[in-house]
Amino acid sequence: ALMSPTFGHARDAGASQNRTFMEDVQSKSVGYAIQAASITRSYMLDPTSFTVLQAVAVTKREKNWIVFKGCIRYLASNSFGGKIQRWQNYWVLGNGRVQSYHWGWTEGSWSPSYDLSCDASKNDVQTDVTAEVKDAISKQQP
């Protein structure tokens, strides 16, 4: 198999299977972004107010592995009756579990970060998966 079912990282299977490998990476990237959007929606006080504005899947080659992460830009209701618009970053652990938090590094410690960005690091490949995530989320029950 090109992708271990228990890990959030893909192993490169070689040039002869490169097309299939890259299709598998893309499929996994979309799936992880959908999971991240679902997790983010579950954090909302009013999950029905959650609207995906943009979804970016990020992959990065690390030696023989592909690391999966990304970010979701969303609009939702807040506890004051207004609307918020934020980036929500996510990453995939080695066991394939998607982690998605509103926490960031601020002033030397981890603290709530209310508008994370979707910055790219060296060798990151960003892919817009907004259409796929919006489609999947619209079919899910909040």
C-alpha cells in the first residue's frame, strides 16, 4: 500500500507509482481537511452557523514521508450574537488523528490565538480544497 492506514503520513512508493501515489496524497489531504472542518464545527456554540470560507490542505515531504496539515477559514456566530471569521489550523498526527485547536504561540507561551493565519513554510505545498470541504460539510449533520 502507498499509504499506511494507521499513519497520517504517506510513504513514497517510487517513480513507477508516482501518479497513483500523488493521487493518494491528494485524496488523503482532502479527507483530512474535511475532518478538520467537522471538528472545528463541533467546537461552535451554534454549529449550524458554521460556514467554510476557504480550506487549504498543506503537504510537505519529510525524507520518506509526506506530512499532512492545513487550515480552514470559517464564519460562525459568537456568544454575543455577532459573527466571527477565523483561520483554524489543523495537523495530522502519526496515528492519522486530526488535531485542530485555537491555540498559538504568543509572547513566549501557548495561549488562545483568535485569528491564526495560514502561512506556508519552506517546501510546503498548499492546495485549495474549499469546494470539496464545502460539499462534504453541507451533507453532514451539524
